[in-house]
Amino acid sequence: MTFEVIFSPEAVDDLERLFHHAYERELTSATGDLDLADRAIDAIEQACLFLALSPFSCRKAGGSSFVRELVIPFGSTGYVALFEIVDAQTVVIGAIRHQRESDYH
């Protein structure tokens, strides 16, 4: 069984925010890698494809066993995607944050 993975509008906004933050950080860095932001978004999108196959293998987040988090390694840190298994065919990614951010917004 495979699930359809859907990015909520908020998660799409998060991807844009994370891209711009990484890009701006690299612009001001002495050794700036302007391709890093693209690679980070690619890593997030590729990791989220895993949810189509096995969303229940991710850690629970909160009171419901259907709300979970996917840890996405990238460099020395990474990202976390909050998602909900809506039904037997659908996973909705609700938010994405950098692991150094305090919480989902």
C-alpha cells in the first residue's frame, strides 16, 4: 500500500521560508555555497517521499498516533516535518522546520 503525500499550503510556505533563510545565510557567509538552499529543499522533498511507503514508522508527535514527525538529516543538523496520516491513502504534511528552530509555528 502506498500513500499520497500532500504538502499543505503552510508546509509550502515553510519550504519557501527555509529556502530563503538558507540562501540569505550563505550570501553573508565568507565561504557561501549558493546551491546549499536548493540541496536542502531537495533533501526535504526526497525524504518526504518515504512517507508514501511507511508513515507509521516515524515518531509520534502529540496525543494522536496519526500525528507524527519525520526527521530529515541535512549537514550537521537537519529538518523535521510534522504530518498527519489522514486516512488509509493520504498523508498531509502540515509544517516543516529546521531542527534548531524552537517549534512549529
